[in-house]
Amino acid sequence: MEDQMIYNIALTKLPGVGAKRARTLLSYCGSAQAVFDTPSMVAEVPGFGESYAKGMKDSDSILKIAEKELNDLEKKGIRAVFLSDPDYPRRLRNIPDSPIVLYQKGNADLNPTRTIAVVGTRNATDYGRLITEQIIDGLAAYDVTIISGLAFGIDVTAHRRAVEKGLPTIGVMGTGFGQIYPSYHRGVANQMLEKGGLLTEFSYEKGPEREHFPMRNRIIAGMSDAVLVVESAAKGGSMITAELALGYDRDVFAVPGRVTDPFAAGCNQLIRHHKAFMVRNSEDIVRNMNWDIQKTARQASLFATLEGPEKEVVELMKGREASYTDELAVEAGMTSGEMASYLLILELKGIVKAVPGNKYLLT
């Protein structure tokens, strides 16, 4: 297993191979080891060719670097998680440019039942910090994992409040573990490790380069059931995260602000263009996400009484992201019409809900 992880890490170090191209290689070759062991196979992969395969002649040195890095990470209590590992975030796995290797420190469950990203400006106002704290206070009863980027402002406010309330919180970094950025947040980062943790796609020595932070934002959006924007200018990292979330079929929430406030411009814009639900408090999120405790208890009792095809459909959908009607029909051996009928019955019972794209998921 350790040998396989060396190849997995080495794949991320091949020149000109980002997340999407790495997934292409894995798809054609079957494994990271096969990429290095069979250059002739790489030569046949669209977008690579013989010239790239010949350029892999220095792969032995890349493998040695990956082996040393893995050994160093293990000594520092940092775990590498590969795309196909059971612990890899299932929500993130489904996006087309998800990292093939993530580095994790702490005790965070990367596949919790409920997650929400909380993002916003680095120049948070007192109001922004207060509303962030109030919303997280309200979410504490629902065991929601809070995800953010460990940055100044709204991000670190969300992390700190989650720690205070005993909620798991995950900080997605734009650096490797060799440099917590900003260093001022090292203290809260250490506190997060007990119930949550830190996550990055960057190797240990990578510093805070400008292009890393938009890359980090796709992980924040991809790991979350929903994204909450508290304060944001019309442009910036928070707006990038919100747009990414919309592209991943995630719900987006935004706290409105005064029309004259530049740090509310982004939130107001999302709401005005019907890209985000307006949020006044935590209950607005809870109701929209179907996280209320009473409904969860009622659904649990409904699960127990289901029989026949309805139960089969529910079992098929457990632990999955939103699924197409036709996809479920094929897996269940039903016609699309039959599956649509059962999904409608389950929707009326509040057990499934329709989401954009003619998909359904368990509530």
C-alpha cells in the first residue's frame, strides 16, 4: 500500500500534469504505477503522446522524491489520501478537477453527514464576525462540519467559533504543511486538529503562491453540501468559491448587507441574481437543507416502515450524491417511468428531494 502511495504522489509531480490530466492518465493506464511502468501506454493517451512518454525517462528521480516526501509526512503525523481511498471526500471525488492526492492532519472525518463552507472577506466588519458566530451557534445542534480556508476575517472567525462550540471544522490550505498561512493562525489551526483538521493538495514545502488560493477554493466548494457567503466584495475568493459551488450543484447562501457597503456587494449581487438564498439566521439554512432534527427523526421511522421497491430505491441511494432518474432505473432494473413514480412517492413522504438537473438525493 505504501509503495502504491509513492506512485500516487509521484504522479502529482510529473511536469505539466495537473489534476485533470492526472485523472486522464489514471483512466487510461489503470493506476499510477502503470503510468510509470509502461511509458508505451502513456504514449497512447490523448494529449500526451510519444514525446511526453520519452520525457518520462527521469521518472526514477521523481519516485525517489515522492518516497522521501511520504516518509517525511508520516514522521510528522500527516496522512496522504488517494482519490480511490474510502476516506477520500466523496463529495469532492465527483468534481472533474478534484486533486488525486490530499494531505491531511488531524482527526477530521472527511465524509461527515453534513457540511457547510463559510467564506467571506478578509476585512470582516464587526457585524460580519457577529453574524458568522450567531449562525454557527445555531448550527451546533445539527452536528455540521464547518469548512473554510483559514484566512483572516470571516474564515478564521468561522473556524474559531466552531472550535468553541465543539463542532468539527476543516481548514483547507493554499500551502503545504511546511508553512501554515497566515502564520498568525497557527494557534487556532492546532486547536482544530482535535475534532477537525487541516487539508491541502500541496506538497509539504509549497508556500503561499497566488495561484494556490483559487485552487484551494474548488476543494472548499467541492467538499461542502452548501456554501455560505457572509461578507464579500463584488470580486474575490469568496465569489469564486460561490460560483464554483453553483457549478457543482451545491446550494449557496448569502447574508445581505447595506447597498452602500462594499463588503456586502458580492452577497447582494448573489441574492439579486438568484444565485444564492438570502440568509438571516441559521434556521434559514437548516430549513433549506432539511437538517431539522424532528424531520430527521420522522424520516428515520419512515425508513423502517418502507417495503418493496420503495425500500430498494432508498437503499440504492444511501451514501450517494444526487443521482439521475435513468441511472437509478438501470441499477434497480426498472423502467424510467417506474423509477419516476417511486421517486415521486418518496418525495411526497419527504425522504428524497429533487435537485437541479433532474436528479434526486436522500434528504
